[in-house]
Amino acid sequence: MSMRRIIAVVLITLGIVVLAYSGITLKTPGKSVDLGPVHVATTERHYIPPIAGAFALVGGIVLLLVGNKKE
């Protein structure tokens, strides 16, 4: 399996998952603050909108179809 097909399958899979859940919210660790004896840890939320999933799905399909035409 070529690298182009692997990337296309990953894009299609991620696109379907994002569209199925109507967007995905990811949490990443933020900055930690130490104020004397108090330690405050934060998290940052990142939202992947459904339109990004649609673009990934279409991009994966196009990449898969273009890869097949050349072979």
C-alpha cells in the first residue's frame, strides 16, 4: 500500500468521525501557575468543526481517486 493511499484512508476516517460527532473537542494541557503554596493547572479546549471533517473527507476521496488514476 502506497503512502498516498494510507494518507487518503486516514483523512477519510477522520472526516467521517468528525462528521459523525458533529465536531470534536480536544483538551490539551495549558500553562501551570505556581502562586506560593497554590499550584493551578489549566487545560485548553480546541474545537474541530464539522466543516473541517467535510474537507478532510473530500480531500481523502480526491487523493484516493487521483492515486488510482496514475497507477
